[in-house]
Amino acid sequence: MRALTVLATLAALSGAAAAHAFLQSAAPAAGENVRAPSRIVLHFSEPLEQSFSAIVVTDEAGHDESTGPITVDGTEMDLPLKPLTPGRYRVSWHAVSVDTHRTEGKYNFLVLP
């Protein structure tokens, strides 16, 4: 009986952990050297809540480089960007899955001349 209780507890905990929206892929990706992208696209492991999820892209001086609002479509977040000049850019994001679990992260990419 005790083993059954332990297994049930572990199953419940692993289900709760799986409910977080983890970043699966990004374009441009972390550390990538690219020609100026026109947008940032992030893919997550769970559907997102648009009202509580966001992406911010800044240049080395901290200026916002977006041209419009993010769009969320299921597990994808998309942010249009201004024309980027060569340099390093920081992507900061937070994602809230439809069951209200929040994840966040940051990474850099480099725009080549």
C-alpha cells in the first residue's frame, strides 16, 4: 500500500512539472550569429496565455527593438522587430501556460554586418 501511495504522489508531481511552458526552440537561437532578423519566434512545450506572456528585444544600450505587439498562437510567441544594425541583442521572455505556470529566460544573439 505504501508503494502505491509513493507512486501516486510521484505521478501527480511529474504531471504538475510537465504543465510548465518550457522554451523548446528560438529563431534566432541563443548565441546565434545572423543577418538582421525581422522577428523573434519562440516555441514552447505548452500552450500560452497571451495576456501574461511577453518578449522584449533590446540592443546593447537597452533600447527596445520591437515594432509591434507580440502574437501568441498556441505554443508559439512571435515579435516583429525594427531593422537591426550589427551588434549584440538581448532577448528576454516570460511565458505563462494556460494553467498559469510561469517560466522565463534571457539569451543573446549577434547581428552580423
